[in-house]
Amino acid sequence: TGGLTLVATPIGNLGDLSPRAVAALRGADVVLCEDTRVTAPLLAREGVSATLVALHDHNEIGTTPRLVERMLVGQRLALVSDAGMPLMSDPGYRLVRAVIAAGLPVTAVPGPNAALTALVLSGLPPNPHLFHGFLPPRDGPRLAELARLRAAERAGLTATLIFYEAPHRVAESLAAMAEVFGPREAAVARELTKKFEEVRRGTLPDLAAHYATHAARGEMVVVVAPAPEEPATAEEDLDTALRTAMARLSLRD
Ligand code: SAM
């Protein structure tokens, strides 16, 4: 029967392509990918001869009905992105919804993912975490997005934050984060799984200062520590004091 398999591919180190990923690609009638120039060599290396079809943000809505039709007549489709887990800051979410709505099977071959790899190497609390993906590229919208996250923290969110960032924007992004989140611990994970893998840990202002003077190269992930515990407000203090006193009273009864 037809259906969809989401297949994770390496984020830099070709050794991370799993045997099950290769088997899923071999068994697919069609491999959907972001960029055929990236995926064709991967398939060629593994001797996979499936038809390649491009699926990207610009054609996902238009192509999805035709892809679902292929699955309805029994074709097996695999979805890969240029790197890592499909759908994670990559195309495929709308296709997955359409496949679920059509009652067709969808499964995944999990594997490399830059966000989780950076998180576990950051030395920051692994859970709860919030994977944000990319921030808006322009200053104003980026600051607004960070302010929204800070507002969520003020309302009680305590999660390690994970952002994807482009090397030419990392210095400004870190500066904006330092402005909004203050001098918190953070980590910048670069070139994960590759020869020059590096995790730089420090406070947000320190990291911002570093990247302001050292041009960064390669792909990177920024991980930010959760909001520190806010000192309780006077009102909360009163509330707690009152509850403690009541509890003591009821104990005496
Ligand atoms: N789907 C991918 C995944 O599962 O990680 C992410 C795709 S997203 C379009 C690309 C971004 O992921 C890069 O800009 C960078 O932030 C991050 N990234 C991908 N590979 C990386 C690597 N080897 N080291 C550090 N960050 C990486």
C-alpha cells in the first residue's frame, strides 16, 4: 500500500545516514526533496534509483494533492530535506497533514537533527525545551519575536530555548538576545558532526561580543538557558505566608 516515510539524512557527517534510511530510500517509488542537486548525489552514492521530485515551501501547497493521489494508487513516497529531520525548519508539514487527512500511513526513519544535538552538547537543561527554529532576519521583527518569548517567560514559561541561525546574522541575533534575556548562560554550536565541530559556551553578552569581532563560518544553533526564577512579588509572598499559616492552623486542629 502507498504511504509516506519521513527520512532523516546527515547534518554534515555522511556516516550518520542509517541503514534503515537507505532501505527506506531504496524502497521508495518517489523521493521528495528540497533541492535535487543536494539529494541526487546522496541517492547516487547509495545506489538508489528512485524518481526525485522537488518539494519546497514555494510548491508544497500546489503539489500536495498530486502527491497524495500517487500514494492513494499505491506508490510509496519518501521525504528528505537537505539535512537532518524533514519538517524541522524544513518543508513537509502540510504534506504530512494531507496524508493523515487522506487516511494513508505516515511513518519516519528518525536520525540526525541539529537542534537536539546542540541542546545535548550545550550543558543547559535538556527539558523542558522550546525549539524555535529561525528568528526573523530583520531587526524589528526579530526583536518583537524575542520580546514575545520573554513575555511568555514572565507568564511562567521556563524552557531552554533553541534557535537556528545563519552565520552572517549570529552576532546581531546574540546582541538582541542579550538585550531581551539579559546575561544568561548560552551556547553556540557550530558545524555539528563535522571536522570543525565547536560548542562555545558563555553568557549571551560574552557570546555577542565574541561574534561581533570574530566572523563566524558554518551552520550554527544558539541555545539559551531558561529564565532564572523571578523573585516572588510582594503579593505572592503574602499569599504563600497566608497558606503556610492556614496549613499550620489546620495541623493543630
Ligand atoms: N532539518 C534540519 C535539522 O533537522 O536539523 C534543519 C534544517 S534548517 C533549514 C538548517 C539550519 O539547521 C542551519 O541554518 C543551522 O542553524 C542548523 N544546522 C544544520 N546543520 C547543522 C550543523 N551541522 N551544525 C550546526 N547547525 C546546523
